[in-house]
Amino acid sequence: MIRLVRVLGLLMMVSGGVILLTYLVTPLRTLWPWFRSLPLPIQLGLGAAALGLVLLFGTVLWERLEARAADRALREDL
């Protein structure tokens, strides 16, 4: 569980970096006013979808890291 929280934290930092890059790069800065001009339910839906995507990536990485121990055991048996 702690590993999942760490992976989620890392993914949130990466997504924050992507948001920061979209603000700092001038052509991508036009996306922010477009997003803010959308109706509130769509903004909330896109935010929930982004959070779900981060959660999905976190759980996939967590399962993969858990499976590494089984991979090592198989390699040692050979």
C-alpha cells in the first residue's frame, strides 16, 4: 500500500510537470483558457478522468513491481 501511494505521488508530480510545461510553453498556453471556458461539469469530468488515469497507471505499475519478485524466483530456478 505504501508503494502504491509513492507511485501515485510520483505520477501526480509528473502530471503536475506536464501541466506546468503546458503553461510555460507559449503555444500550449492557449489550451488553458479553452479548458476554463468549458462548462463546469465538463471540467470536473475531465479532472476526474485524469485522476482515474493517474490511478490506473499507479495500480499497473504497482502490480508490475509486485510481479518482479516472482520473475526473480523463476530466473533463479532456471
